[in-house]
Amino acid sequence: MSNGPGSDPRWRPLAAARPAMSAAWWQWVASRDSLTARLVSAGGQRAFRVRLLDQRLGRPRRDEALALGLPPTRHAWLREVALCLDERPWVVARSVVPLSGLHGQRLDRLGERSLGSWLFRQPDLERGPLEVSADPAPFHAASGPWARRSLFRHRRFAVLVQEFFLERMADDLGLPSR
Ligand SMILES: C=C(O[C@@H]1C=C(C(=O)O)C=C[C@H]1O)C(=O)O
């Protein structure tokens, strides 16, 4: 049974998903370095681009508020992007930033620059454990085999990054269906 579009994805620890995951997908899902950098590299001659889908203040979904330890009514800064190779979306990502740690980081000015390329330049960046889902992105129509999320911390700044790998990426790279 999978969740329908629009409902909260169900997340479980990375290790729990391993038996159902091909080795090829494990390389993508379990990696802890920058996904932006990996996509650029795997894309070869293809042009990489972050397409900004939405960026706003809003209420996190319930699963997001729980992961961040936020009261469910508290607003956060939400950013949704498609990571595209030659304009084809391979990954859609949604990031949730509690306002308490924002401190004028001016993330709204990132626009179509990758959040990852900023994050991974922070020397004291910490990344929490990866969690995995096989449910679709609640904010995007295209489906895919796997999604993952993890919490990044940089001093008082925290961001929950959720990345949904799309079927288009599997097709273009010749990856197995799961
Ligand atoms: C966390 C990273 O950043 C990526 C870029 C994002 C953005 O620009 O909003 C969002 C999520 C990630 O897919 C990364 O590159 O690993």
C-alpha cells in the first residue's frame, strides 16, 4: 500500500529500506555528500539547473513539524525546487527552515542557486541520520522510486531537506525501478 498524492510520506530509517533497495539506488539514497554535486557529475554533458517551484512562509506538514520538533501551527520557511538535467526534473526537493534559526540568512535570495552548494560550504555543518520513503512527493505530480530526508544544522540554523528521486532520473541513467 502506498500513500496517495497529497498525504504525508511515511519515513523509516535508511537501514530498514536497504533490503528492498537495489545497489544502484543505494549509492544515490545513502550518500551523505552533496546531491547537487552528484547530479552535476552523473549528468555528464547535460546542463544542471535548480528550478524554483515555490518559496514562501507557511505551515509545515505534520511529518515535517514532528521531524523538526516544531509545534504544528508554527510557520516555517518553505522552499520547493526541481533539480533538472537538460530541463528534465530528476529530483524534486522540499526544504523546511524554522524561523527561529534564520537570523537573516537571506535564503529567500538563493533563488535558483542550489541550497546544497551553500550548505556544504559551511565548515561546521552537521547532518542527521537519513530516513527513507517510497511514497510520492506531496507537492509534485511526478512519481519515483525513493525519497529521503535528513536534518542539517549549522550553528542555530536548521533545515529539513527532503529529496524525491523521480522515474525520469531512473530512465535517463538506466537505473533499476527500485
Ligand atoms: C542539500 C542539498 O541541496 C539540494 C538543493 C536544494 C535547493 O536548492 O533547494 C534542495 C535540496 C537538495 O536537493 C544537496 O545538494 O545535497
